[in-house]
Amino acid sequence: MTADAAKYAAMQQTSTFQELIRLPSPAPAPQALACDGAHLWMGSWETQRLYGIDRQHFTVFEETNAPGKPVGAVSLGGELRIVCSEGADDHRFIRRYIPGHGFKAHEGIACPDDTGSFLAFDGARLWLSQRYNQRILELDPAGKPLRSIETDTQILGIAWVDAVLYVSLWYGKQGGCKIARVAGGQDRLDGHVQLPFAAVSLTHDGTRFWTNDVKATAIVAFVIE
């Protein structure tokens, strides 16, 4: 058994959610969320702005208007990719954002089927979730789908951590929110962990996950043990 396979097999045993930090969001309706190491980047659905947050002091050091409502975000090292809902018809584009410089207005990729919500990066390629289509797409550099992972419900967030894709799933008021996992190279979701709130967006700082508790207007750090 490979090291990744052994790690994933161990996670299939009973896991629990542990909240570590809960802090007030710097803006209402926190939606998109990404971590580039020392910083969190949060996009507000209500203000249509992107906020750079110092993780240590939880203060905003950068703020800018987005081309539309920021839906999902991911860090690619020195820059970000943001899914934006643009115009009255809710067209979805993946936009490039460079911290300290802003959005590249003329650079964008149309989401497949004109729909997309959350982003993850596996170190080589972008992954895009389609909430109501209930699937996650691996994309080539032009935004063309290469692979699809189907889910059984709505998707609230995705994040790659090592060789595992973590997925926040919404099962309605009765089932609530659960975190599931997909091991690299597989197409099935396993290891569901119940959360006490709807976790909108997922990102990881190398040690812990971060997500949005939209109803509480809070940003939350947690681990799965």
C-alpha cells in the first residue's frame, strides 16, 4: 500500500469535526475563501468585493471591487483564481487576481455550461464544482473539462489537501452539511463527517481548514480528526 493510500484508508475510520477558531467576517455574506499561506482572501456576495485578511491579526490589508459577485476562490501561489457571477443573467467566469495589482480585466475563462461555484488546485490543474449539477470538474488550461466526479447533492466547497479532495456537501435541513473525501485517482466520495453548520467554501493553510459560516457572518477554522 502506498503512503497516500495508507493515509486515506486511515481516514475512513470514524472522524470528527473540531472547531478551532471562529472570527467575525470583515464583510457580510462571506462567500469565496482562499488561503495563500499567511493570508486569507474572502469574497463577499453582498458587497461584491474581495478582502485580503492577515491570518495572524485577522485584519484587512487589501480590499478591491470584483468584476461580479465572488463565488469561489483558490490560491495558485502568487496569484488567485476567482469564480465570479457577472451581469443580471449570472454568467460565470474564472478570473485572475494578483495581490497588490488587482483583477486582470481582460483575462478570464468561461465556466463550462456557464455554471460554476467553487475552485480547488491540485498543484497542476484547477478543479471547479457545479453546485446544482452536483459534480466536480477537472479543467485543462483553457477551461475544458477533462474529468468529472459526480456527487449525490449540492456542493458548498472543495479543497485539495495532499492527494485528497475534500468536498463540503449540503443535504438539506434534515441531513445538514457533511465533509466527504475523494482519494487521488478515484471517483467516489467516502468518509462523510457531519458539521454543525453549512460550510461555504473550503481552503487549507497547511495545518487546518477554513470555511465560512454564512448565517453567523463568521470565518471558521477547523480540523477533522
